Amino acid sequence: MIPAINKTNSIAPLTQVKLVTPVIAIPDSQNSSIQFEQDQKYQALVEARLFNGKSRVLVADSLLQMYLPEKFQPGTKLELIFISHEPNLKFLIHSETSLETNENHASISTTGRFLNVLLQDALKHSLSGIAQITSTSPILNGVPINSTELPSLLQKAIVQSGLFYESHQAQWINGENTLENLHHEPQSKLMLVTDMSATKSIASAPLGTDMPVNTQSIPLVLQQLTTLETGHLFWRGEIWENQHIEWDIYEESHSSKKNEPTTRWHTQIRLSMPELGDITVKIALDSQNIHIKLNASQLDIASLLKNNQLSLAVDMRSAGLIIQSIEVQHDDGK
């Protein structure tokens, strides 16, 4: 007698692996301590599609680069099965899901996650509300001989600080800036795109397009956001070797007598010089007038500045600047 087959005890079908061809992966950084266990499953998230054709994927808190089919866009969750270490890391794709919700089908873009990182970093470090820039090398090789040389170099230090990089890119696209000028800014050293001509396609990409994010750019972006929010930046560096300078630039908005909003810009430079001692220069300017305050820590230097303030005013007026007032004070800090 042939026994009857009990269908309830039949073997359950194996879960189908959706991608038979192994996925080759390499670490996104020089970190060589990544360890994966054979035949283990790992949750993964596609972070970005890169310009080299690969995708940046977060696997077990490690960033990897791997070639994925076009359908795996940023925001896709994957379940990967690790199969080999040699000669490169190899995975099989077990399943994938999207970060979409059933209610509104909205997905979290790479840009959204990047902004979230920025906000968390801002809260973590309790930003002071001032974008602080530090120059690592003197802007002059020696004491300037030409008095007009220093102002233009100080301006250049701010312009090339990276705070205005995106607006400079827009100027370049419109033919109002040069590629050489862009190369002097810090972002150009962080770009994942090796061919700068691809920047035009990035700038013209439609809104919502995911772009690769370099985490080293986060401090620069934080400085940009802080400057936009507060209108205040602080620059510290050397004019020439061992001659330090601290430079504040900020704006102040207020209402005029006609209740019209007006903006006044303030700049303050602090120097400590071998023979002149500590000197602070404060300049307030708007669309019509300039107010100057000079503060010296040494009494004889304050007297020297007072005796020469008229010639300073004449020189500035001859340059087309309207000087409303010049004030010299002595403050030894005691």
C-alpha cells in the first residue's frame, strides 16, 4: 500500500535570491578593518549614486562602493548576503525595499539625510553663531612695502575661504569667473568629480537629484549656513610670519527715521605689533557714511594716531570715501 502524502508537511520553498551575479564591493575609505562573516545577512542602505558609475552603500555601519543596477536608487534598503573576502568583498542581494511610506510615498533623499547630519552636528557642537575661518599660512611673504597690497590680499583671503563657493560656481557658468579661481577654494580639493567640467551638469541638474556627499565638506557647509543665518564671520591668521590678525565682519539691520530698514556693516581688526602694541580698528559703514574708531594700548601710540587722523581722513576722502567721524582712544586693558 502506497502511503498518502501529507501536504502540510511539505518542504517550504527556499527564499529566492533576486540577483544571482555577486556584487563586488570596495571600502569607501582607507579603513581596512571591515570584517564580514561568511553567509551572514546584512542590512544595507543605498546612500548615493556616484559619478564613477558605482553606488555608495552603508553596510553594517561601513561605507562601501559597489556597482548596482540602475533601479537601486538612493534611499533603497537592501538585505545582502556576504559570500567572499577575496579578492574583493562579494555580496548577493537577497531583497530590497524602498524608504517610501504607504501613505504619501515620500522618500528621504540623500540631500535630506545630509541636512539632518548638519543639524545634528550643529546641535552637538553648540554653534556660537559666528562662522570662524582660520588661515594656515601667512598671506604675505614679508612686511608689505606697498600700502595697497595688504587690503587686496585680505579681501582675497575672505573670497577664497569657501564661504561663497557656490555663488562663484554660478559666476563661472555665466562666464563671470575663471576655473583657476575656483581651484583656489577648499571645496575644489574635496570634490568627488575629477573633471571640473562636470560641475556644469551638477549645477543644472533638476531639483531632487541626489549628488554624492563628501563628509569633509560638512564644516564648510556649517560655516556657510551660519554666515547666512547671522551675517557674521570671523577670520584669524597671519599677515606675515608671526604677525597675527583677528578680523570680524558682521551686519546690523535697523530702521531709519522714516521706518525704512537699513543695513550697516561693521568690521573690526585686532593686531598686536612689536613696536605699536595692541591696536584695534573698528569701522562702521552704510550706503552714505563711514565711522572709524582706533584703539591703542600704548598712550604714546594713541597720541601718534590722533596727530595723524586728519591726514588719514584726507587720504580716504581722496579715494572717494565719505568719512563721517574718526575717533582715537587709549585703552591699556587694565
